[in-house]
Amino acid sequence: MKIESPINGYDIDVMVVGFPGKTVCHGGLGWSTIVLLRGHGRVAMIDTGGMGVRRLLIERLRERGLKPADVTDLLLSHAHYDHMLNWTMLGHARIVIGAQEMAWALKEPWGTTPVPELYVRELQGWKTAHQAADGEEVIPGIFARVTPGHTPGHLCYIIKGRDFDVIFTGDAVKNRAEFLCGRTDMTYDPAVSSASVAAIWSLWRERPGNIVIPGHDIPMVLREGMPHYLAERQDAIAAWFGNDIDTMTTIQLSVR
Ligand SMILES: [Zn+2]
């Protein structure tokens, strides 16, 4: 979905809209938001998804006349597999991750958390990797803000527009429910996370029309103080419950 743009010279295109849920019997789901920004001579992606999204991502770029090689910058919100793993698709690009996030992720014990250990270790020494500080302008007009809790060095990214701002929350606030109740699931530190939710609420309320793009939900705007989705939900899975591979049952994952 396209966001009304340009905003501060950027076209904002949500190539993959994240899903606000988890599985019941099969562990994490990890369907996360991936955004494309074009402007100021840059083709930037915010987050890049997990292994399962690779083909879709290449297809979504192709639909826009782009190849992975055309992406100039990758801005990572945090070091979980479902947001950062495909940096290897964009190894030629400048890859931004929070300095605190990298320091934390490198020390995570192997084989126990959603941190993809080997991808993090490789990124640390990668020639185009850049470890960003809180408040840094990571590409022209886009600022990083440390929003800890979900992970210790998580970054949100903020574009200040003429009329309104766009806040890419990553997993600091994953979905509408977390915004509304101020509490978060799957967090490293619940109290620190709630403080980050409150901080992002302040940014959101700063100007009417400000948009948030969460890590696992549809972009939203505030109307009379309440989050309002900017698109219809479109989530489904298909399963082979029949007797041949051509027969699939589609299961809608949306509540209307
Ligand atoms: Zn995460």
C-alpha cells in the first residue's frame, strides 16, 4: 500500500504489511512490515523480513521496476530474524542498525532467542554496515530514535514532513492493541517497553495527520484520538487438506 506522499521528498510504499498475531501450536509467526522509501536519490528499505518472504520481496521489487541491487540503504529496526535476516539480499547497500542493538545482539546466547546469531555476527564486520546512535539522521531527512523494550537497542525511524510525520515503529509497538493498552507481548523488558509505547504516542499526537507504520500491523492515523487503519486487512493462508496439490483451502485471517 502507498502512503500519501511524497513526505519530505520520499515516496512511501508499504511493500509487505505485517500481521498482528502469532501461531497457536507452531511458535512464532514473524510476518513483519517491510517499507520501501524512494527519494533524495535513495532507494531505502525499512526492515527486510525473514527467510519465508524472500521470493515475495523480490517479486514486490520487480513489480516496481527494481531489483535488490537497486536498493541503496537498509534501515533495520532491530536484530530479530523476522526483521533483519534478509540483509544478505542487500549486502551491497548501506545497512543501518542501532549501535546498542548490535552490542546486545552479539552477546545473546546462541540457539535460544529470535536473534539470528550468524547473521548478526556477519553483519558486525560487514563493510557497508553502520551502527547508528540515538537521534542520528540515517539518510537525508530520516532520523533514528532508540525505543528500547522489545529489544534493548531497538530503533524507530521518523520522517518529518511539512504537514505531518511518519513514524516507523518496528516492534517497539507491534500493533494497534499494544498502542491502545500500553502493554506489549514478547518484550525484553515490559516496563521499558511501556515507556517506549508512551514516547511513540507522544510523537504520534504531536501533529494531526501523523501516521504510524507498525512492525506487525496496518499503517494507522489518529481520528478523534483513536487509531484508525489506513487500509483493509488482507491476510490469509492456504492449506493442502485435499487429495492433490491443486486443491487448496484458503483460510482468511482477517476479522471485518
Ligand atoms: Zn521483534
